[in-house]
Amino acid sequence: MEQPDPILVAAVRYPWGEVVTGRRHRNVYEAMALKGIISRDGCAEGFVGRSGTFYTRDEATQVAVAARQVSADHSGPLNSEHLWPLTPAEKSKWRDG
């Protein structure tokens, strides 16, 4: 039986193949904007598992269910909030900005 590959971080795969990770997808985009990369065209949002594999949001749902990170009846694309609740600081920052 294949071992589950627990989801570790949110990630964005850019059109040129680079995968950038962060606590949340928003954090990835903010970090890339600081480098002057603001376009999201062609980007794929997803997650990276312990193995280093990039999974799209839909693929990550199946991975997270197999790793028991979300309930077996979870459906739809995975969001980081399904795995890690927003902190009070994130809630405050994102509500205001």
C-alpha cells in the first residue's frame, strides 16, 4: 500500500515551471510581487506534499483525504484554511487589506 504524502505548504506553480511555497497562496503572491512578478496568468495554485510533489487544488484534496488531513467526505478544491485555520493576525490583516 502506498503511503500518504501529507500536504505541508501552499504553493503556486508559475508558467515557467518554478514552484513557490508559502503558508498561504496569498503569501506566495505577496512574496513574488516584491520581486516584481505580479501577473497570475498561467499560474496553477496548489500544495506541496512531504515528498516535494506539487499537487493542484483538486489533486491535493485527494491527497489530504488519504493522509487524513481533512475528512473523508471533503469535496471540492482544497484551500489552506481547510488544513490550517487562519490566525487572528491573518484574519485582521486580510479583513482590512
